[in-house]
Amino acid sequence: MVPVLSSRKASELPVNEVVCILQADLQLGLTQEEVSQRRAYHGWNEFDINEEEPLWKKYISQFKDPLILLLLASAVISILMHQFDDAISITVAIIIVVTVAFVQEYRSEKSLEELGKLVPPECHCIREGNLEHLLARDLVPGDTVCLSVGERVPADLRLFEATDLCIDESSLTGETTPCSKSTTHQPAATNGDIASRSNIAFMGTLVRYGKAKGIVIGTGENSEFGEIFKMMQAEEAPKTPLQKSMDLLGKQLSLYSFCIIGVIMLVGWLQGKRILDMFTIGVSLAVAAIPEGLPIVVTVTLALGVMRMVQKRAIVKKLPIVETLGCCNVICSDKTGTLTKNEMTVTQLFTSDGLHAEVTGVGYNGAGEVFLEGEIIHGFSCPSISKIVEVGCVCNDSVIRNHNLLGRPTEGALIALAMKMGLEGLQQEYVRLEEHPFTSEQKWMAVRCVHRTQQDKAGVYFMKGAYEQVICYCSSYNSQGSSLPLSHQQRELYQQQISYMGSAGLRVLAFASGSDMGKLTFLGLVGIIDPPRSGVKEAVATLISSGVAIKMITGDSQETAVSIASRLGLYTKGCQCLSGEEVDQLDLQQLSQFVPRVIQFSIHGNGPRDGVNDAVALKAADIGVAMGQTGTDVCKEAADMILVDDDFQTIMSAIEEGKGIYNNIKNFVRFQLSTSIAALTLISLATLMNFPNPLNAMQILWINIIMDGPPAQSLGVEPVDRDVIRKPPRNVRDSIITRSLIIKVLVSALIIVCGTLFVFWRELQDNVITPRDTTMTFTCFVFFDMFNALSSRSQTRMVHEMGLCSNRTFCYAVLASIMGQLLVIYFPPLQNIFQTESLSIFDLLFLVSLTSSVCVVSEVIKKVERWRGQSASVSHAETLKLLSSADQLV
């Protein structure tokens, strides 16, 4: 079977020996049969994650919690004192509590695991003579891989072709300066260090410049990156700011709870109550009152929110971004592919001798015609046009196969143009001798080629790129087949044509050819359209109305930028457009003053971006968003979020989802805090008033299961309110615990405590506690909890506006909790455990009537807050109107 070569050994060998060892074919690649055989032996090109800890061990680890250990101690003491009923009850309660906690943590882990599978790396590979777009995991040793600018190296490769290749190996070596690569083999004495192996491209590194081809020598854990991966596995994922704040809140509440529970136990003991009873109730109360589930539910809610975003075609790579999305108040968006379709189509040609041609048809195919003064141009019937098409076709690295583009959209448009004229075969007629690949600094691409029939000649240069750069290399222009000196008048003519094309929303490319790079002949211009995406204009309008400013950044000319921005509703009278040169001339303070007034930045003067230097901006942004289809691997690596369909509307959906997730966490926090405070206050007041304990230990633990269990968790999956996108962005410094939330928590807790104490007092007429007394009190508290959860579904919307069944998970959770409560009341075995007795239908109706008050009061508070908000908005509008009138009078 084909062996795996170490990078050190492969770097020492000439390419032909590596090919021989790996039994490969550099030109045709492997066959599907060979791939299958090698995969069966070497496995997939991915890393095997360490074996997970068995589920039973994870379950047992839940018993290490100090509070659970205290409850177990209480059960043991009960056995020693021959109170077997209490011991069984406490043990059953512990098993239920531990199981709920285990399920929560398991869900959290599984949700986070799923996030890691959302962005599978891809690559270009030659198999059976065809260039194929594959998942990187499909590669096997001996495969031929093609690399280009911005791509991630999918496996360890021995390079056999490299053109101006520079690779960023910082992920492997820590060295930030890109490494130049070559194809020559190295002596064994010079390649001891990974960084010194200049003919190897390592898995996980990034192509910064140039392009290359290489043969796969190592995959998965047999690559140099395998060791790095093992170290990465040991690293724990950092917590999000929200998770940290929830951890802190949980610790603070735990401290307060322990203090109060300590006082309750001390007062109860001083009142002569049994110390074991007070200890058991104290520990049970600690389990119920301390919100240990808070950070877990936050993690689950964030992770489930991320999975919902995937369905909306947005992949969030880092959990903190979910909570940051609702704070987004400025979107700086690239034009191409996000605001526009990124379906480049040539629509106009302007030759250097003044001919103006129109092109029909759309898409990456040959459907369409080229018209010159009403006549169809085909082949070489018009040399001035054919020369432009020839350069665009030959000076090109992209391929169209079965109407699918492999390469850059701009180059795809030029090949489609050649197909319309029947000249696509020109690509195969030339042999490439030299190449100057496109970079954002030089803004042009050039190749030196020779015709297959004239391979003894020096060859000719073909160049395409930004007009202001291409024209610098030209000393003449083509006029009906003759080369004439390039005059100032001609330059002015071309500049006017560029402005005309730009004002029509076209991206303009210039073309030239010649035998000397410094003295090329200018051939003409091509105008390429990239129409706006459907729905983007509406999304832009919605976001602007909600207080989000949108800035369009493009590599096109200012005329093109203004034309597209106007169509999208971004550019209106009074708006400004800054060019790259103008931005460079401003210092940071001046730029910060300009930015609020500027709608678009045309960085045409700095050159079209190649996707690599975009990564710097993505890394620097609060939320970096990369394109999934046309974005480079460098950008996807730097980004926090990836748009699967490259659509701007997806950003709006993500912001909407982010706001909804944050609101859901807020709803959960409100529910859990109000329940915790109510439980603590109820037992505290009963103890201080020298009442018997209204709830026993088992009942308190049951309340804890409801508080941390299904009803609470279902609040995290509440559907997003469609009006949330129209609300202004949240301040990133705002705490989740607001004044309004605290008021709602305290009011709900007060109603629950007063209502439950009233029921307890009403039942406890003879001052002797009976199973009926605790059953009524216990059921009252649980029903209060259910109605409290119902009102906690939204901080602003009324229950009838949301719809009772709009969150089905919540409905099922509440139904299950009520069914569980009824079993506790009416099922004899559970009656013995929870010390309850059956209630009449009238008892249940009375409790439902009373406990619904917490929901009614909460709804009234929402109504008052809404009325106040509307009044404030009206008064603000009236103030603005008065100020406007005063200005007119002045």
C-alpha cells in the first residue's frame, strides 16, 4: 500500500521520486478506484477526536457537587436514625435533580460539538484529468491539489509548481512573516526545522500570494499539523461575556442564599425544631434557590440559537458573537457578492480606436451575442474587439465547466464573453511561459505566452487590470490593427468612457498586450455589471429605519459606487462618497468626523481587494462577516460569522436572531430569579413567623426541577418577535439585569410569596400541619411558577399577542410539569414520597384562579410600560416639530 511520506523526507527528494513512491500522476491525478483503496487504508483527511468520557462517568461526576453530597449525607443520617421514608424520598429527589443536570450539560456539549462541523474546509483537486471542487476530508496521499490566493492548504503537500508563492505559516510555526516557497529539493542538512522546508506546503497554513500545485504526502494525523491539533484539543473553549456575567451573578446569589439559609437553620433550631429536619430543608433550599443552571441554560440557548442561524444561512463560529449581534449599529459591507449578486456579466466593450459594442446574455455560459452598430460580431470579424477578448481569455486562471465557474467571477465573465464570440478555445492555443499574478498592491495581472505553433519565439505579454495601472505600462494604442503613440487626448477619451461606464454601475477593466512589459499597446475597456440582489433594498431600508447605519465599501470607481448605492437606497442627496486617496489623506480624528456622513467608501484608488487583505478588516471588526461561497479561506478564518449564501439579507436575519436570543436569555433569567427569590423568601418568612415549614425537602427539590428543567429551558427557544429587528440596537455596555427586569422579578416574587403564604395560612387554621396543608401550599407554588413562566415569555409583548401555542416546546414543557404535579398529588407511591394527599376539583380551580394573578399583574406592567414608551415617543416627536417650526420662524 502507498506509504505516507514525512515532510522532511519529501523535501529531500526530487518531485519525480516523490511521485514514484506515492504512485501518483501529476497531470491526470488519481482514479476513483485508487482513491477508494487509499482511503480504506489511510482513512479520511481529518483528526480523530479523543475518545469521549463514557456517559456513566459523566453521570457519576454530577454527584461530586457539594450540595448533592450534603443531601446524600442527609439521606445517610436518616438511615442511621431509622427514618427510612425520608431517606428514600431524599435519594429519589437526588437522582431526579442529578439526571436533569446531566441532561442539560450533555445537551450543551452536543450543541457546541455541532458548531465545529458547520464550516468544513474545501479544496481544488485534479482527479481523472478534471479539476474538482472537494471537501478537504476527501483527500488521500498521492492526490494533486491546486492552491491559489486566499486558500487554506488542505493537507501536507510536496510542491511541484509554484508561481510567486508565499504562505502564512503562523498557525504552525508562530512566525508572522509569510514564507516564500519553491519546488527544488533540499539537502538533508538544511531542512531540519519545519520553517526551513521551502518546498512543502503544510496543512492548515494560508496562501497569501501566488498559486501552486502540490502532491499530497500526509493527511490527518500524519500531517505536521497533527501534533498541533492534539495540543488544541487540550485547550478549553473560552466563556462568552454573557456566560461570565451569569457565572458571577450565580456566585453572588449563591452567597446571599447561603447566608439566608444559614439564618433560617439557626432560627429554626433556636425555635426547637429538629436539627436534622432543618439541615435537610436548608440543603434542599440551597439546591433550589442557588441558580446553578443559569450558565448552562445560557450556553444551551446560545448554541441552539447558532443552530437556528444555520437554517437562516448564517454560520456563527464564536458564541460571544450571538450576544453582540443585537448591539450592531453600523454595518460596513463589501458591495460585490453581498449587496450584489456576484454574477459578473460583460455588457459593454470600448476599443482603443473608439468602437463601442453591446453584449447580451447573462450567466457563465455562451448564451448571448456581441453587437457592434447593430451587427453581430463573431470570431475575428472585428480585430479591435477580438484582441480584447483574446487577452481576457488567455490572461485568465478560471474555468467554466457545465455552466459552473471554478475561479473568480470577474474572470468568469471574460470567459463567458469569449464563449459568446466563439473564442474560448484561445486559452488552449497558448503556452504560458511567465506569470505576474494579481495582487491588491499592483492591481493587475499579466502573463507571457507563446502560441503553440510558434514556441521558438520570445512570446507576448497579455495584461488586464485597473485602468490607471494598466495605462502606466502602455506607450501606444491599437487603431485598426496599427500601433499609434498614446497621446494625452486619447487618455482623456478613455477616462471619459470610464466615467460613463461607472455612472451606469459597471465595473471597468482595461486590457493591453505587447512584446515588452514597459511598452505595451493599449487595447480597450470592458464594462462588467453585477446587479443588486433581490430583497437587499428592502433589508437596507429596514435596518436604516431601526437605527443601523450602513456603509458600502467597494473597489469600484466612485461613479460605479454611487450608481449602485442609489439603486439600493443607500445614496441620497447630501450623502458623501470617499475615495481611497481621500481616506489616506485624513487623520484618525478627521476620519471619525467624516464617517457618520459618508455612505460609501470607494477604495478604487487603493485597488480592488483580493480577499486576503479583507481578513485584516474582518479581524479588526467587532463582528467580522465573511462570504461562504466566494470568500477566501483566509477571510473565513478571520471572520466571526460566515454567510453561506453571500446574501446581505442574511445579515439582517442574523441580527434579528441575535436580538431574539438575547431577549430569550433575559426571559429565562427573569423566571429563574423570581422563583429563587420566592422560594427563599417563603421559607424565611415562615421560619421568622414561627410557622411550621410550608414545604418539605422533597417538595422544594421538585420546585428546583421545574425551575431548572423543561419550562425554564423552553423559554430559551421562544420564536423571535418579528418586530425586534425594528427596535434600536442595544448598548454593548448594558447589563442583562436592568431596572425594569429587577422590578418585574421582585413584583412576581412578592405575588408568589404572598399568595402561597395566604394559602398556607388559610389551610393552617388549627396550627397543626397536615399533608393537605403542604399539598395545597406546594401546588399553589408550582401553579404560580407555571403562570410566571407564561408571563416571562416576553418582556414587552402580551401573552395573547404571542399566541399561547406559538412556542410548542413551552406548551409541552408546561403540560409535562402539570402532569407531573398531578401525579405527585394523586399517584399513591408518589404521595408517600412527597407527603401529599388528593385535592378536589374545587381546590384546583381555587388555586388556578389565585395563581393566575402573577400573570395578570405582569401583563398590566407590560401595558403600562408600553403606554409610557408611546407617550415618550409622541412627546419627542412633538418637541422635534416645535424645534423645526422655531427654526423656520428664525
